Amino acid sequence: MILLNGGLSIGILTSLVGASLGALAVFIWSHIYATKTPFYNLSYTNYPAIQKVFVYLFFQVFALISAAIAFYILLFLIGAIFATFDTM
């Protein structure tokens, strides 16, 4: 898909932007979902500050890994869609 002398094609740029927006959406959705769980409402709010920091850091690592996986999956899917349009 990379052109030999023209840089990135429109399909690659669209795949990168779409995958980035999709990964951002997964990251934001995981935060919204986590704040609506019974764990957050009943026990997390009563934790001491240092324990909240460790729980939140663990959650951030999980959310970032999920967003990275979503980025690569979406990058592949959007790229495959554009590749099928190029062959038509």
C-alpha cells in the first residue's frame, strides 16, 4: 500500500486515523464503564488515597493494553476494507 515515490496513500492515512479514533473510543468507554460498576460505587470510593492510586494505575495499564489491541485490530480491518476497494 505504500507508494514508492509518493509517501503514504490515502488508504493508509485513513486506516491510521480510524484506528486511532477507535482506540481512543475504547479507552474512553472503558473509563465510563468502570465508573458505573458496583465496585466503583461501593468500595473504590471508600479506599484510602494510596490504594486508589494503585488500583487506578492497574486500571490504566489494562485500559492502555485494550486500546493498543483495538488499534491494531481496527488498523488491520480498515486496511483490509480499503484494500478490497482498491481491487474493484
